[in-house]
Amino acid sequence: MPLMRNCNFNMLTIRRFLSFKYVIFFLMWDGGFATAAAGDEGKNATAAPTHFSVHIGTVLDYNTSMGAMADLCISMALSDFYAVHSDYQTRLVLHTKYAHDELDGASAVFELMQNEEVHSILGPQMLTEDEFVVQLGGKAHVPVISFSARSQSLSSRQSPYYIRTTPDDSNQAKALAALCRGFEWHEAVILYEDSDYGSQFLSRIYDAFQKDDIQAAYVVPISTSAADHHIRKELNRLKTMQTRVFLVHMNSELGSRLFLLAKHAGMTSEGYAWIITDGIGNFMNSIDSDAVDSMEGVLGLRSYVPASRNLENFKTRWKKNMLLMKPESTLTELNVYGLWAYDTIWALAMAVEKIGPVNLGFLESGNSKNGSEIFNLRISQLGPKLLRELQNTTFEGLSGEFHLIDGQLKPSPLEIFNVYATGDRAIGYWTPDGGITRKLALTGRLKYSTSTKELKSIVWPGDSVKQPKGWSIPSTGRLKVGIPKKNGFTEFVNVSTDPQTKQVKVSGYSIDIFLSALQQLPFSVDYEFIPFTNESGLSNGTYDELLQNILGKTFDMVVGDTTILADRTKYVDFTLPYSESGTVMVVKPKKEKDMWVFKKPFSWDLWLTIVSICIFIGIVLRILENRAKKDSDSLRPHEQQLGLLFWFPIAVLAFPERNMVVNKWSRFVLAVWLFMAFILMQSYTANLSAMFTVDQFDFRFSDDYNVGCQSGTFMRDFLINRLHINSSRIKEYSTIDEYHDAMSNGSKNGGIDAIFDEIPYMKLFLGRYDSKYKIVGPTYRTDGFGFALPLGSPLVVPFSRAILAVTEATNLTAIEQKNFGLRYSSDNQNDAINKASPSLTAYNFGGLFIITGLALIFALFCSETPVGRIVAVATSYGHKCFSLLSFRRNGKSRGRSMVHADSNGDSSSEEEVRGPDQFNVNDLSGPGIDHDSGKSHLITPARDGEANETVESESIQEVQLTDQTSTDVSARQTGS
């Protein structure tokens, strides 16, 4: 038997290998043409002599149900048409040839063109897509019309004489994609007939799936000659996979065998979903009851045929004729292919009648330049006109509206039906414009719909009313969940073994998220945790190696702190992230101990400039106030001027309530000084604040820096490839304590200066060591932690939705606190910086306190100690001597200036110049001067056991001189 099958296969291959052109050549060389192997003589319809006859041919396979059905429909169409249109002047004359295979069909077509001189050919049934037959029709200008082809590889532009009176399969592919999208099935298995009929449909379903983001999980070709054990093997393989949605595109005979075997394999039970195309759907009424029973719960598509009285009448007559003319046929029901054949004959008859009784014959091949003389074909003169009129013919046939667009029938609605034990029923429709709908509306929809809620109730496989979710856990039983083994950061995943029972325990934040997500799933999942460890119980590799085990079918899923990366999505799919995303750098804050920090906001040149401007302002004020009146004491103006030179800018800030100047220009100078002083103080405050906040986070790598990252993760590649850090400077650590020790040592002592890791890890690190470390620099984008699944896994979507439900729930905080502690916060990482900002200490302002203390001690020393008093008296005595010498040189001119008004219009009297609140020398002359008596005295330090002695200063004579001078001035004023 195997030898016979091999021989038959080789003979079939050889026959298909030979080109039809060579076959025709040998037939012509022999001097005649063989008729079809199983062909009978054509049945010529008799036409009245007064009618103009137009010959057409048909090529059918009488041994198939479609051939037998089409043969009867074509004969009834001719008789029905001319019974209704008996007044027509033209008549179609039919020539029928029967063929069992492709070679017989090609011979039959050639014979009809050469011997019968037909102007059109209907069929052939077996060669709907054969390029050779289409080329023959094009060279002879004979339209080749197919009523059974659903897709074509030749366009109407390439083969203008090829017409299909059937709608294109692309609409059926769109309808299948709409159903999958409506039922939320994101992937499906495609089982198709391994032929041109199946492969051409496959390209269309790919295009439709791609537009609706649906994946073809597996594609299984099945030959029409495949043995049952081969089909059973494929079904058993599909049974072990997750996808539970199957699309079937094949003829009814092969489809019946498939479903019988699928039922025996347990694949038509609850949880499975099957959808069939019209290759089976159009023949549901001719499938035996056992096959229909195995298809219970299946959804199907077929061409919609509108109900009409003419259709019902035709079905009744067709059944009677079928029993009378072909009692041996197993076909008992009419389908849409017979109706398309019927309408095609009517369309041809109408087109011929439009042309009219024109005597157009055939031209000899020698008169043509299209190459037909190679086959000794004659050119039809009626063919081009017939083709044109046929494309313009429109009418309402038994199958619906007959209207050709671009050489094929206008797309019609598709009926969606549900198979039950004894038959099927329509549950809705699909239209190119409106999508899925329960009822066909007279007017088109405004919006395309893919909602399956429009459909009527559906009975699914297993006599279930619950919609299949489209996937299932493989028949192996449990979902094998891979878990990483970690030495550090076990707050996320912790794998431990009970020493007594040897049972593996898994805990951690990632595990709690997974268990919470399982509770949110609309279905139950049986799982098994499998740690990724070696024989010693240690980690068996990196995270990338762990994920590779999904590709190798070791794990069905990986749960842990697995970062979602673009490179990893090439071999696994990830759920939505359940953690914060991003990679940050952690450093030690810069804390320099400096008691002179208060001087750092200003540089030395600014400090020097401030001192210089104070002295300069004092000089300017000295000049401006020189014209003002002084009091009766001649020494005070000189003391005031000297004090004004050094202390006045500072005294103005310290005592703003006192009236210290008289000249209006002096007030202007003071206003400018106060404005400048205010800006300087604010700038000093801001800069000093920045030094204690922002500057401490300033971090720069030293020449011999090292950085750390977590071992076994993607961070090492991230630092090398993205941040371009030399691999020799990267050190890997596993635990928080290792990070801390390395940071404490620093790069100079074999440690590191910075840590690069993901935000969740660094939050734990900062939570333990509080303000010792800080997050600085930018946040580098990563997508957080997610669960990994095989590529195209249907579990991705439900798990992602479950994770969203968990992360948005209120119990997420409880999960975080359970694993990370009460101090952990899911807020932004910048909050950790603000929260841990250190307070200023007394040491930071130690230098300022020292200067202040020394000034206070010096004041107490000069005021309360004998030595200090002596120093103060000596200082004051030198000051008075300097003032006396200055008075003697300038006293006369100064007296005049005190009496007469100045050129600027300032006060000309002593009372005007010196008011009761006027600033005087008494305020700035320094310690050791007594002003209580209105005279100047020197206070000498007391000896032991004696009281202090008030010594009258030698300046009394100077005061008298001043009084006399004032008297002279008053006398001159009186005289004048």
C-alpha cells in the first residue's frame, strides 16, 4: 500500500508538472483533439430558426455535489429566462463538457473554443484560478466566467476577460477579524486547506488581522488527501497550546472529517471556540448529521441570500428536478453557488439581448496580431461586446443584487450563524459598511461596529452559554511560574526552604502583587512556583537567563522584580508595570565642616568692596555735613566728623530712627546706601541658604571614581552602553549593607562614590540610612517591574488589567508597608531629599560667634578693668589732642561758617543746625568721656581702696575759647 501511494503521488506530480501548452501542442501534432475523459456530448438547446443563437460553453465536474447542482441550475436558468422573456430575439445555446481533473478541464476549454466556437465559457469548475485557461480566453477574446471562485491571484487589469460572479473573500476575512475583536480574542489558530483556495485566503486573513491587532498564533495547513492520523496528530499538538480559538477555512468534505476528529480529541468541549468560513458554511445543508453533531456550538459565516417568493419557488422545483434527473446524487439541498450559476446565465442572456441579433462570427488567427495563431485559435468578434454589456448588467437575482464591480460580484452581507445539534440558525449579520448587526437595516449604519452584543444568544461548544475567553492553561495542568533567587533586596522576592519539610516558600512584594492579581482575574489559574536555582540552591543565572527559560518552555511565566526592557520584549511579553519606573544615582551629600562658612556667600573682593564703599560713603557724608551748624562745644564737630567717617553707614542701619544728617544731599546719599545695603543683605541670605541646601547635593566624579550597581541585573549593561562608563569602574553588589559599606569607604579606599539602581531599590536603601545619602541628577527612563509571559500569550491582557486593579486599590499601601516597613513611601523620590535635609548646627556659625564674643569681651575689658580704662583714656587723650590742633588751625573760618548761611541755603544759625535730636560727638567719641555735666572730663582709673577720681580735662580752656568766639560772633551780628 505505501508503494502504491508513492506511485500515485509521483504520477500526479508529473502530470501537474507538464504545462498545458505542451499538452495542447502534442494534441495538435497528432491531428486532433481528445475530448474530456468523462465528457459526454454537449447538450445543444434547440432554438427557433427565427432566433439569433449565441453559443456558450460550460465545464463542470459532474462527480462533485457542486457540479451536479450547478448543471441543473444552469439548465433551469435557461428555460426559466426564456419562458419569462419569450419575445427576445436572441437565444443562448449551451455546450456542456464534464471534466474530472485539471488536465481534462484544460482540454475541454480548448475544444469548446476551437470546435464549438463559443463566445463565453462558464467555469471551468476545477480551474477557477488556472492562468493557462484565462490566457486562452484573453487571446481568443472569449470571456471566462466563474461562479465558484472566491479569490483570485489575477486582477481584472491583468486578465480583462476573466469574470467572477462571486464576491471576493477579503470581505469574509474582515468579518472574521471583526468577530475576534468583538469577542476580545487577540489571537487565533488558522486551519486551512492546503491548496490555492486556502493559501490565497490566508494572505487576506493576515491583512485583516493586522489591522485589528489580532495575531495568528499558529497556522496549520491540511491537505485534502491527508490521512486521519495526520489530522489527529495536528489536533493533539494544538490541544497542548494556550490558544482556544480556531478558524477553519476548507471545503465541506475535509471540514467534516476535521470536526469529527476534533470531537474525538475533546476539542469541542467548553472553553473552545470554532469559526468556519463559507467553504463549509454554504454547504451546511448537505453535511451528514454526525458531522453536524460534532460541530455543535460552532460559529460560521456564509453569504446572505435574501428571502423571496421566487427563491422559494425555485428551491421547490429544483428539489423535484434533482430527484427526477439525478436520483443517484446525495445532494438534496440547494446552496448559494447554484444560485450564482443561475444568475450568471440570466446575466449572459440579458447581455446578449442588449447586443442584439448581430452576425458577428470569428476571425481567423492569421488576421490577429495577439499571438493566438500559436494555438490556431480564432478571435471572437462578439466577445468584447459581450464582456462590456455583461459588466453593465444589473438586476435582482435569486442570490440578491447582481452587479459586477472590477470584474467581480459586488460585496454582499454575510450571515453569521450558530450550529446546534440538528442544524443551524442565524444570529446576526456582517456588512462592509456597518460591521456586526443583529438585523439588516434598509439604510447603512453611520458607524462601523464590532460589538458582539448585537448578536443573538449563542450556544458555545460543550452546550455552554458562557463565552470562551479564547485561551486556557495548557493541558499540562499547572502554570509554571519562575521565581528569581536573590541574595539582597529580598523585600521584593524571597525564596526560602523549610529545614524540616524541605518545602520551598516564596514571599515578597512582587509575590503579593501576583497573588492579589490572581484574585482580580475573571477565571481561576492553578500555578506552581519554581525558583530559578541550581543544585546548590543558589541563583542559576541572571534575569536575562531567567527570561530565556520562558522561550525554552521551562517556565510559563516569570514573577519577580523583572524590569521591562525593549531588548527583552524580543523574546517575551510583559504585563503593565506594577512599580515605579526609573533609574537614579545616589551619592553621599557634601558636608564640609567650616566655622567660617558665614563669610563664604561673598568672595574676598566683594567683602573688600563693601568695606571700601562704607568708608567712601562716610567721606562723602563728612563733606556734605561740613557746612551744617555745630553746637557750642567746638570739639564736638571734629569728633563727630571723625566718627562719621567710619561708623556712620553702619550706624544708619543700626539706628534708623535717629535724625543723623541735616543736609538734604546727605539724605540722598543715605537712600542710595540703604538701597545697596538691602540688596547686599538679601543676596547674602539667599546665597548662604543655598550653601546649606543645594550645594550639599553637588556631586562630581573624581579622577579615580568607581560606581556601584546591583549584580545580576541589567544595570551593568545600562552603565556601559547608555552612560558610557568604563567597565573597570563598575562594581556589583547584592545587598543594601554592601552598598552602604562601599559608599562609606569611597573610591579611594576600594569602595564607590555613587550607586546607580532603580527607584524601588534606592527607596529601600534611603529608608534604612535616612539622610546619609541623597538622590541627585536626572532620572533615567525605564518601564518598571512587570510579569513576563511568552510572546503572544493571551494571559498578558487579563493580567495587565488585574495589575491595574491592584495598584489602584487601597490595599496597595498595606502590601507596601508589609514588605518595606512603615517608613516606605510610594511618593516621588524627590520627597526623600526634602525630608532628609539636615539642620544647621552651631558649628556652622562658630566663626561669627567668636568674632561677636571677642567684641563683647573687648568692650567689657575697656570699660570694667583698670588696664582697659588706661587704654581708653590714652586713646581718648590722643583723640582730643588731634581735635585741638585741628581747631586751632581752622577755628576762625569755622566760626564764620557757623554764623553765616551756606551757599546751598542750609540753616545759618546754631539752633537751626543743631536740633535737639541732632547726632553729636558724644555718641561716637568712644568710651572714657563723661558728658553728664555738659563738660568734657577724663575718667581716671581708681587705685586700690580709692574711689574713682574725675579729672577735669585740659580742654576746659578750649571750651572757654569757644564761648568767647561765639560772643564775638553775636556782637558782630548785632552791629550789622
